[in-house]
Amino acid sequence: MSYPANYKYTDQHEWLSIEGDVATVGITHHAQDALGDIVHVELPAVGKTLAKGKSACEVESVKAVSDVYAPVSGTITAVNTALDGNEAVINSDPHGGGWLFKLKITNAAELEGLMDAAAYAAIA
């Protein structure tokens, strides 16, 4: 599996696509593959402030319920409402249409601890 080179990745299998000070966040292909068919997503509330490493939302599959963690500190600015009733898009397009939420980054220095695509592919 190749991962988008312009994204950042966490060891908890989240990806970030960064534009300015806003990160779009989702789970990686590896994560959705390990979870199996996604059946429900509990998205965070817009305006919620999160610290890096804290649970941002939950993804439920036929196998398990898993937390998705904030890869950096910030405030939720948008959620992917298109997933409501169409959660399977996370399985079919995890790095595109299956995004979960957008986060206004409050501590850009935290981006330094994230992996690039090559480093993530080595652990995935």
C-alpha cells in the first residue's frame, strides 16, 4: 500500500492533510483494513477543543469500537457529515472522502513528532 506523500501520520494510524493551520484528519488504509467494515462513526462536536493524544471520536466496525485520537492539539472546525449513513466510504476511500474531521492547529510544533509516508509505511 502506498500512502499519500504529502500527509503526516501517527503511530495510532491517523493521517493528517495540512493546509495552513488546519489539518484534515482520518484513519489510514491500514487502520480501516484492520477494523473491517465500518458501521458507525461518532464524530466530535464542532468547536470542541482537543489536546494531542486525547480521544477525538469513535469508529465502530463489525469487529470493534476504536477511538480516533487528536494527532495534534486544536479545535474542531468541521466534521464529515457525509459519513452519516454512509460510513462504508471510510473503507473504500480512507485517505479521501472518508475523512473524519478538520482541526485548527493550536501548537504547530507538535507536527514535528509525526511520521512522513515512508516512515508510516514501514510500520503499517
